Amino acid sequence: MNILAINGSPKRNGTCSTILNALVDRLSAPHNKITQYNLNSLNIHGCQECFYCRNKKTDICAYKDDISEILEMAKKTDIMIISTPVFYSDISAQLKCFIDRTWSYYGITGTSANHLKRNRTLVFILSYGYNNSGIYDQLYEKYKVYFNMFGFDNCYLIKAYGAQYYKTEIINNNEVSDMIDFVSDKICN
Ligand SMILES: Cc1cc2nc3c(=O)[nH]c(=O)nc-3n(C[C@H](O)[C@H](O)[C@H](O)COP(=O)(O)O)c2cc1C
């Protein structure tokens, strides 16, 4: 299986990357090809609204930066793992750059992305400071709609709450570990 793992946190060693790396470790096997990106280390930009994809009826984004390669990989990958901290009740700006650029996936028809591979898996990792389990579930629900359209029919949320930057522990660590077990079992079986 091809696995694409994207860390959307500016921190290389924060909560998001800790959970993402733990899941990646669980999925490491000779038959899995894992590619990892730290968006914050890359030259990334959001959608430029050039409408090249719409005008040319292509799913290739005309704007060339480090997101170009990730966009192509995300079209084909079997599993995508995305992690983001919650910043001002939303995903990180780094991850938003990537998600906005997936607008090119709709370029062929202008409305759908049905040509992309179906029955794929998305794992969405959220980390945030509030010690409230459900407060940002709507973020996952919101973005899941788009990833469903891109063929990620099987979606899972792993969330670390109460994960303030000045604390090192993950408050719901057991829940996070259980979800990592659950998701990796689902993916591997
Ligand atoms: C700019 C900024 C905005 C934040 N906004 C929120 C917020 O709206 N809600 C929240 O619960 N935590 C918020 N936080 C806390 C982070 O979501 C939290 O520390 C997260 O666990 C960081 O994950 P990381 O270590 O993987 O980067 C914010 C932190 C920063 C730096």
C-alpha cells in the first residue's frame, strides 16, 4: 500500500507529529511504501485562483511549488494521514494551503472528482488545547466532505485534547493509543 503522511503542524516534534509518527511506525512494513512531509519545512502556497485547472479541464494545478508533488501523490495514495493543530478553531495555515490546492482535483468537470481512485482511507489527526473531547469534531466533519469526494471513503479521526503547548503529556493519551490501535488494525486487516 502507498501511504502518504502529512504533518500540518509548524512543530516537527509536537503533539501532531508524535501521533502521526506513532501511526506511521505501526504501519511500517515491507509491503507499505510510506512518504512523509512536514509542510512547514516546504515552499508552499495556497490556491492562486488562476482557474487554469477549470479552463484547461485538467486536475493538475498549474502553480508549481512543493505542494505540486504532494497533490500528485494524494491522487494515487491508498492511505493518507493528515495531522493538524487547531489554530483559532480551524486547521493550520500550512494544511489549509494544501487543502485549497486540491481545488484542482475538480478541474476536469468543475464540480466533481469522481475520476480519482475510490475506497481509500484518510486518517485525520487533530490536536488542540481545550480539554473538551467533542469541541472541534465539526472541523473533521467539514473537511471529510471534501476528502470523501476525492475517494477517501473510509475516514477516521484521532484527536488529542487538552494538548497545550506548555504541557508535554497528551491528556487523553489512552484514547489516542486506542485509536492508533483501532485505525492500524482497520488498515492492516
Ligand atoms: C496560534 C495558535 C492558535 C491556537 N488556537 C487554539 C484554539 O482555537 N483552540 C484550542 O483548543 N487550542 C488552540 N491552540 C493550541 C494548539 O492547538 C495546541 O497547542 C496543539 O496541541 C498544538 O499541536 P502541535 O504541538 O502538534 O503543534 C492554539 C495555538 C496557537 C499557537
